[in-house]
Amino acid sequence: MAEKWQQEWRGKWALITGASAGIGLELAKLLAAEGANMVLTARRIDRLQKLAADLSSQHGIRTEVFSADLTRPEAPGEIYAFTANKKIEIEFLINNAGFGAYGNAYKIPAGTMLEMVQVNCSAVVHLTRLYLPGMVQRRHGDVMIVASLAAFQPLPYNACYAATKAFDLLFAEGIAEEVRPHGVRVCALCPGSTVTEFQEVAHQPDRAFKNAETAEKVARVGLEAQAAGKSYVISGFMNRLMKEGQRLAPRSLVTKMAAKMMRASDS
Ligand SMILES: NC(=O)c1ccc[n+]([C@@H]2O[C@H](COP(=O)([O-])OP(=O)(O)OC[C@H]3O[C@@H](n4cnc5c(N)ncnc54)[C@H](OP(=O)(O)O)[C@@H]3O)[C@@H](O)[C@H]2O)c1
């Protein structure tokens, strides 16, 4: 079946953060199948090397891997230097790496929340700021920022995480408008619950993942929206419906309902 984004990134370079698992890994597979070359980054280098080897042999694409821990403020600069030294022109920057932490904000270690802000927000801003000028100068390029359905409302017991994703969404939408006249597209992909390693990493309760989508489907929705020039997209009909419902109800009620649904057992 022909993909809606066919030919969009063929022979060009994409850079994916968080390519070792979940949505990032599925984005890599879909882009490789369409002939995009790829720089894959995350902390788990063994996984990246295996993925890169598989994608290169299956699709005849060029791949590079770079291990980076985005909790380190220096990491985005190191990733940029890696691609610059190899004279790789990044056509498609995918800011996907991220994580959450479930529970009472007054109990989650401060360090965990600060690292979350660093990975989910600061690294996104930094990488985007590094790669965007080249795209604007060339008058073409794409940036995807993986936000979340959680970006649209406060989420008790995931308060810090939802706030980081609201930041991602607003940042993406704002710069999308700025760079559109320069031929550059920016899109925030907003998944609802998705079957990945996220739930385990964040210690999220199962009830929040009852109707979770597959990472492959979410990745596909993101690439379609990117190619269509949308500034954000929510994956899944029920998720879009939920977002519309949230908009109509009073904000305090929406927050109370979310708290009821997500309440931590130790609160
Ligand atoms: N799954 C969901 O329900 C859901 C819903 C909405 C939005 N999202 C968003 O989707 C994005 C992808 O998450 P996912 O669901 O695919 O989760 P995942 O399976 O846990 O994958 C997360 C990816 O981010 C990377 N990562 C995490 N911390 C990192 C760090 N400190 N430095 C560098 N890379 C790091 C991980 O690689 P390493 O561990 O190898 O470093 C991994 O490749 C995230 O931004 C998440 O917030 C997920």
C-alpha cells in the first residue's frame, strides 16, 4: 500500500531521538521503508546498532547511531556536532524521546521531575534551535515534536509530565507558524495511551492503558500529519473526541475527573 508520505523523505536524512523503543522505533521502521536515511539516538546503543543494521540491510538505506543521554544538558550539542562532523544534512528532526513518572508530585524525587523537564522540554528546544536555522536557510525541512493527549489538560498524578507535554505542544504550534513561510513544517504528534515501554518506565496503572493504540499506528498518523503540513495531530478517534469534550467542560471539572481516574493508591 502506498503511504501518504511516499517520496517525502526518500534519500534524505532523518534524526530520531528515542529510537531504541516504542513510537521512535516505529517511526524509524516506517521512514526506512520509504527510503529515508537515518541518525538514530537514545541511551541503549546495543538496540540502536541492531535496529540500524536491520534497517540498512532490509531497505538499503544509510544509518548512523549515536548514544546520548538527554538528561545531560550537553547532549543536544553533541548530537548536532556528530551530524555536522559527518556532513549530514538533517531534513527531518524527530524529537520523540521522553518519559513520565506516575504518582504524587510531592513524593516523586525532585531529580526525576527535573530530568523529565530536561528530556521532554529543554532537549527538545535545544535540538530544534540547533537544526532549525539550516532548514530555514535551505527553505525546506521538517520537525516533529512528540507531545501527548496529556498536553491538553492538567493531569493529577502525572502533573509534571502533562505540563512538559503542554510545553511541547505550544512550542511546536508556535514555531510552526513562524517557519511555515520559510518552507519548514513543524508538527506536534499527540498520542493517547500507546503500547510501548512508557507505562513500565512511568509506573503507570493498567487502567490508563485499557484502550491503548499500537506504536506503529501512532507513528503512521504522525508521518501523515507531518506530510500534510498540520501543526498538531491527535492519534485516534476516541482521543480526538475526548479532547473536544475536555474543551467544552469547565476546566476544574475536567481536572477533578482526571484525578478520580488516575488517583494513586497511596494518596
Ligand atoms: N506510550 C504512551 O502512552 C505515550 C502517550 C503520549 C505520548 N507519548 C510520548 O511518546 C514519546 C515516545 O515514548 P514511547 O511511548 O515510545 O516510550 P518508550 O517505549 O519508553 O520509549 C522512549 C524512548 O525515549 C528514550 N529516552 C528516554 N529517556 C531518555 C534519555 N534520558 N536520553 C535519551 N533517550 C531517552 C528511550 O531510549 P533509551 O531508554 O534507550 O535511552 C526510548 O527510546 C515520549 O515523548 C512520550 O512522552 C507516549
